[in-house]
Amino acid sequence: MSEHPLPLVSETGARRGPPVAARVLQSSKTSRMGGFDNGRCPAQSGDTTAHELYDKYVSFVRSYPDVLDRLVSIWNVFDLEALKQFIGRLDLDAPYEAPVLSHKRYVENREAIRRLVRAKGAHSDADRGYLRGDFVRGVYSAAAVAYDSVWDSVWSYENRQQIVKALALAPGQRLLEIGIGTGNNVRHFPQNCEATGIDFSRPMLEHCRAKLREMGRGDVRLLEMDAHRLEFSDASFDKVLCFYTLCVVEDPFQVLSEVARVLAPGGRLVIYDVVRSDIPEVVLLQYLYRPIARELGAIYLQLCPPGNITYDSWFDVWGPTEAAGVEVADVTYFDPFRTVLLAFYQKPL
């Protein structure tokens, strides 16, 4: 059995909208360069299966980790054409001779990255448990003081006002934000709704409370709570916002199941998250980067210091939503790599 098996999408997944990116694992011819043919990750080359092909990329990165300097440099500027060209020309059967290293965060964390990508089982196919709750809590608790300086409306692919507006909040409606963090969305919450925010990081909530006092928003209720076990009755909320939440939890299936439970009939869920792309070359990049994202965070962005966040860079949003019966619609991608997603779910009456 391959160490890095990739799930193949079902026909149900193919019909329901944006597919799991592993749909690219279809039969196609591949050159000796190990590249992509017609925009697809080749599933077979002779007797080489798709799983074995992904193993080969992982083995190549383990042998030549400096290839990641070029990959994250491309990712930092979201240059899709450059990514396709680089992967298409990469010879997996020849040594990689790195040019001068250019990515600031890669250079700073070079030895740590080598250790991470070479660790046994680092590139797992697990959709649950790849992140551990205690570890996630520790990372965000430690980063609470500096979090806003990095992530408060700094990244160009983030528009909090637009995302909150997508909730379509009406006066008096009950809103729940899962993983409210330091409260950077609160300034956009209308004051005529009943807003509740939860987080399982106490330091994050302390910063959020301070921010609410500065804004005079005593109307927002904050609770320390684990999203895997929501302490609310069924149908307690008219609107739910999951903002950068599902890609950082231990079990997104369980979290979405809980969200669906507390959402009232006719209620709306808005998901804004970093997800697995449906572009084959980007899926491969996200897979190779996965152990780095878990330990060092989004350091492919040079603005992000190591350890400021943790997340699953290969998070597949469609498996958990389907399992929870959450049929999302109106999907919008905010970035050229189709990794930053805004989606809606309307619970049936």
C-alpha cells in the first residue's frame, strides 16, 4: 500500500459542483519528465499508479527539499502559469540543482522544512486527525498577541466586510461565528442582530473582548467552546459563519455536523476558508506543502512569520460538507489558485 494514497472522487461529488481536486487522477499519458498532460495530474504511466506518482513527487522533495524554495516563491505571488511550467518541466529522474534561494521564509526555515518533509508519514491522506486539537489551541494561543498585525485585512485575498455581508443578516437574527479568534469580523456585524462568537483559545478570546470594549460592542456574546462539541440546542441560530475555521480543526466532519445541527431550518451558513484546489498542479503543491503548513503555517506567504498559524493546506471541504448534508452553493474563489473559497449553505425549511 502506498504511503500517500489519494482519495478518488465519487460520481456524486462530480455532480454536485466544485469537485474534490483528486478528480484529476484520471488516466492520461505522462512524459519521462513526470509532468502534467493537458492540465491533469497523470494517474498512470505504464504500471505507475496515481498513488505511486504522488509517492514519487514526495520522494523527490525529500531528496531535494530546495525545490520547495521555487514552489513557494511561485505560490507567494499566485503565478499559476509559472507553477504549471515549473512542474511540467521538473525531471523527477534527475537531480535537482537549485538556483540561488530566493524565498525569505524558506531560507529562514530551511533546516526545519527539510526535517518536516522527510519525517515518516508527514504526507498523510487523512481527512481527520491530521491536525491535533491541543496543538492547534497552543499555536493560536501563542500567536494571539501578534495575530492581528499579520492577518487583519492585510492579505489581498480577504475582504471581511464582503464575507459578513454574505450572511444577509436581518434585524433580530441570531448569528454564531465559529472560531471568532481576535474578533476581526465583529466590526462588520450589524448591531441589531444577536451575535455570539466561540473559540477554544482563551488568549484569542481575551484579545477579542478587549477589542469589543474599544468598539463599544457589549452586544456580542463570547464563549470559550470547542466547535466539535457545540453547547447549544438544535436550531439555535439563524446564521452561522465559519471563517478560517474548518481547515484548522481536528475533525471538520464533526464540526460541520454540529454546525448543521445548531442552524435553524431556513438558516444560512457561510464558509470562508482555505481549501484544496481543483487545479491539478495546485493540488500537488498543497499536498507537498502539507507538513510545512501544519508545523510552520502559511510561510509560503512571505508576510507570514513561522508558527503564527497552523492549518491543513490539503483540506478538502467537499467531503465534510457532503457527509454533514450541507449542500453548498454560490461558490466563489478569491485567488488565482482557487484555494480561498467563499460558499453558502441554506438549510431546508
